[in-house]
Amino acid sequence: MALGGLFKSKQQRQLERDMAIQNVLDLHKRRIRDLNKHEHGYCEKAIRAKRQGDKNNYQKLAKLLVQTMNERRRIESALLTFESLVQTKEK
């Protein structure tokens, strides 16, 4: 263990905490953006499969779309909870 990590000032520790919090927020927001893109793609492909009368692909794509939407909602909920905790902590 490096001794430099043991003797950090209060400001350094606070800065590291703030950076870690910001990284978590950015990670969640990036994941939500990616999931939105996947949702859009699955939706377009499902519509195309429905128009072509391809029931198998339509059902698979509809299932993927629902799973993706549920994951996005779960992550958005976690992000909201985390943001609330951070705001409460900053009072």
C-alpha cells in the first residue's frame, strides 16, 4: 500500500468522492442512451417483421423490446434514487 494514499487532505478525499459519483451518474446515463437506441432498433425491426408476416421474428423482437424497456426503466429508477441520495447528502 502506498503511503501517499494514507495522508490525503479532506479536499482531496471529497474530490475523489465527487469524481466517483460523477462517474456512476455518467455510466447510468450512457447505459440509458444505449438502451434507448436498442429499443428504437427493436421496434423498427418488429414493425418490419409484422409487415412481412414473420410471426417468429416478430415475437422474438417484441420480447427483446419489452426486456430492454424494463431494463431501461430499472436503470432510470436506480439513477433517480442515486441522484436523490446525492442531493440529500449535499444539504
